[in-house]
Amino acid sequence: MSSAAQPEDDFKAKLDTGLWWKLFQRALHLKRFLIPLATAALLLAICDAAFAHVTRWTIDAVIAGGSGTNLMPYISGYIALTLVFCVCVWVFIDCAGAISNHLSHDIRSASFDRLQALEFGFYDTRPVGWLITRLTSDCDRLARVIAWGFLDIVWGLAYLTMIAVSLLIMNWRLGLIVISVVPPLALISKFFQRRILLSAREIRKYNSQITASFNESIQGIRTTRTLVREAENLREFQGLSTQMFIAAVTNAKQSAIYYPIVMTIGSLGAGLALWRGGLLTSAGEMSVGTLVAFINFAGQFFFPINQLANKLTEMQGAQAAGERVMGLLATEPAIQDSPAVRQRVEAFAERQRQTPGNGSPAPADFAPDGGPARVSEIEFRHVAFRYSTGPQVLHDFSLKVRAGETIALVGPSGGGKSTLVSLVCRFYEPTEGQVLIDGIEYRERPLGWLQSQLGIVLQTPHLFKGTVRENIRYGRLNATDAEIEEAARRVNAHEFITALNQGYDSPVGEAGNRLSTGQRQLVSFARALLANPQIFVMDEATSSIDTETEQLIQRGLETIFAGRISFVIAHRLSTIRGATRILVISKGRIEEAGTHEELLKRRGHYYDLYTSQFRAERESSVLASGT
């Protein structure tokens, strides 16, 4: 477990109005909630200002008319304002909550969609916990800030305007005295803006790292226990937690200083209004009701300012989350269809819509771009590749594979075997050279079509939470139960599945933990076969399973490989003796190539690998039989 800091995206150390406008634009389709919310906020501001004026008129009427004053108009006014106020509160709670939930759903869905579209290289430098934080707490926080912030801003600005206008109408000189404290408030807000934003950014950064640390620790709990790393992991985690604690305390202190200063300046303005207004009332230049209203407005004048300042601070704190979420949404996949490919896909789809049932070949005969759907040949032509960091992995690699051929890849770790199949699958793209499908550079064919032709079985198969049937059906969602069972039979998985308590409807558990490694592998083979891929990839798929399960898989491989282009990365060389060609990959180049028999006759690298492994297996077998 590492406590190294995850690189964060660049950000501006001030409130980024452009960022918040982009975020707010995502809420504009919720006009059915935004318009009532804005209306409720404006009516609330009118009600708040009207209460002070009704009080003013009531006091002046009582002073002028004495005990015989008819108070019913004023009481009716209070009742009417109270009813409107209550309705507006209900409306804004309902609408702001709806906006927050809808917006959180929309941003989270858009983020998840973008994560699925991004290339594998994006995940090489970002831990799972960092990404989970983007999809959870960051999305929720932004949605709340936008929904409730919109309410507070509309209400605050409207109420502030009404108070200022009321003060200036009642007594413009005294009104200017109260308003004169606004410039100091603006300067103080600017002073604290950068500091609060930076500390909030630190909190979000360490929160992401802590989430990543949690995820890594849970996934690696067995390794931690076996290596007795609990104390060291705890020390590293406490380091992250301490850093977040320091950032959170700093942010809280800044806010604790900022708000009292705002309130102190606000109280100073109210005190000036009381002092000067009292003198005017004593001189008969201002009525008592007006003085009471003035004091009320002077005190209330800084409440919306305080709310706006609070919202500004909250936006400063949430801006870090906004930058990361918008940065994720703005990240363009490095591997995607070119404009020319997208244009061909759209043109072919339009032709299909315009000419249905005209005797032309069925759409299944064509890929989405109108090209042939059949993959007959894959060629690597002088391919070189390096990851974003690190040395070059492949050097001037050339290879041609036809349908029906099985290419086995063996060699030392780090030689480029997994990189080679990743290039076939277009999880990465060559940094030099070309990969061609039937003579066409594969970047000129649709990415989605190519990857829909893949069947991949990894060393550690991943099963999703659900039943055995659901996991096999993941290979082709419209498959019938009969097709699922047929696929399981063809890879020799049907027998063990039917022996489970609930057969095909047995739950596999989290990541398939209710099944053995071999059983998970058989399910993953059935899933891959059900997809009916044209290109099949096995990446060390039999290295961690027992001999009996390996034999079951071996009997099903002929069915899987038939008529397909297959690439097999093998640890157990006994599984690839029937391969069309075996390539020994070392340092990014083909060191040897040939059939099993041809390579054994050469007595080269493959011969050494095979004989040493065969000897080790025989020794293990003898020792096992001796016990």
C-alpha cells in the first residue's frame, strides 16, 4: 500500500465562474424545477421585505390612531404573507431536492459513461479509489451546491436589492451609511477566497487518496496478512489521515475567522443606523415605524450578504470537486473512432434505414461502417510500442495471422506478450507501424465493432455479482437459456454447474468468490464462447488452475479455437502443443517461431523452457505419488 500522492488536475486558485457556468448548464434541462425554484426564491425575498414594511405601517398607524386603530388590514397582511411564505418554502424544498437528485444522477451517469469510453492507459495512472470518489462524493456535492446555491443566490440577490431600495427610499442618507460597509466585506471575501479554496482542495485530494487506500487495503488483505504488513499499512494510512485532518482544521479555522468578521461589520452597519436614525426620530424627521423598519432592514441587510458569502465559501470548497469531475468529463479518449470512421458509420446506418428489405445483403454481413464483418486476417506490420512511461516494449514487430490459426506466445515476463494481445484488442495502439485487419489499418475500422469481436479469458477471471447464468449471459445479453447451457457444455462446464445447489441459478458471490478458481475459469470460457468472437485471447488462463480442470479446458479449446484467430499467452507449455505457431517473445522481438515439434528440434530457447518445465512437472508427479 502506497501513500504516494495521486497527481491532481490543474486548478485556478480563485472562484472559476466559467467552471460553475458549465456545471449549471447541466441543470438547464430541469427547467420544470428551476423556474418554480426561482419564482419561490423571489417571492420569499418579497415576503421578507414586506414583513418589515407591514410592521412599519402598523406601528405608525397605532401611534397616530391610538387604541382605536383598526388593525385588521395589518393582521390580514401578516396572515397572507405567512401563507405565501409557507407555500414558497415547500416549493423550494421540493424543487431544490429534485434538482439535486436529478443533477447528481446525470453527472454520475455522464462520468460513468466517460470512464467506460476511456482507454486502458487512463487507468494505468489512476487508482480505483480516486475514480470512485469522482462518481460518488464529488458528484453528490456538486449537485447539492448547484441546486441549493441557485436558491440562495436568487433569494440573496433579490432580498439584498429590495432591502437596499427600501433603505434608500425611506431615507437615502441613512441608507448610504448602512450600504457603505459593503466594500470592506468585498475586500475581506477576496482575501479569504484563495485561502479557503486551497485548503478545501487539500481536503478533497487527501479524501481521494484515503478512498484509494481503503480500496487497495481491502483488495490486498490476504497479502497484507501473509506478509504481516498490518502495522506498516496502518502507519501509512495514519499519515494520509493526519494530512487530511490538518487540511480540514485549517479550512475550519479560516471559515471560523471569516464569518465572525462578516457579522461584526454587519453589526457595525446596524449600529450606525440605530444611532443616526434615533437622532432623526428625536428631531421629528423620521417616524418611529420607519426607524423600527430601518433597524430591522439594517440588521437583515447583512443576512443575505452572509448567506451569499457562505455560498461563495461553499462553492470555493466544492470547486476542487467540480474541477475534477469536469476534468474527467472533458477527458477525450486517446483511442476512439476518427471523424472519417464515424462518418462512414453514420452513412451506412442511413443507407440501411432508407433501403430496408430491398434484397441487399443482410446487415449482419457488414460491420457498422459498411465494411465486411468477417475477420479473415490480422497483420502486424513493423509495429513498435511504448507505454506513456517506461522503455520501448515492442520493436519492429511483424506477424500475419489468418482465421483458424492459433498463435501461442511464450517467453520471459516483460518480453511484450501481454502488450501484443492488448494491441490486437486495440486497448492500446502502436506508437509506430500498423495493425491491419484484412489489409485495412484497424484504426480505419470502428473500435466498437472490433472489440465486439473479441473473446478474452484472463488468468484471474472476473465474475460479476449474480448467478452463473447471468455471468455467462454477459457474453451475449440476448442469449436464450438453451444457448447458455450449450456454451457451458462445449467448454465442459455444464457438469459442475448442474452439481451446484441451484444449478445455473446459483449465486457466484462477490467477484465469484463462491466458486473455485477453476470453476470461475470455466464460466469465463463459456461466457467468451457465447459471445461467438472472431478473435479469441487467452492470457495465462490455465496457469493458476489444477490439472483436472486444465484437462477439461483443453478438451473444450478445439471448439473455442475452431475457425477463429486465437492468441494464447501460456505459462504451462503443455497447453499449447497443438498451436499453429508458437512465438518465443523476448525483449519485444520474436526470438523463435514454429510449431511445437519444430522448436523442440531447434533446441533453442523454447526447448530449454519446455524441457525444464516438463522435468519439474515429472518431479512433482513422482513426489506426489510417493506420498
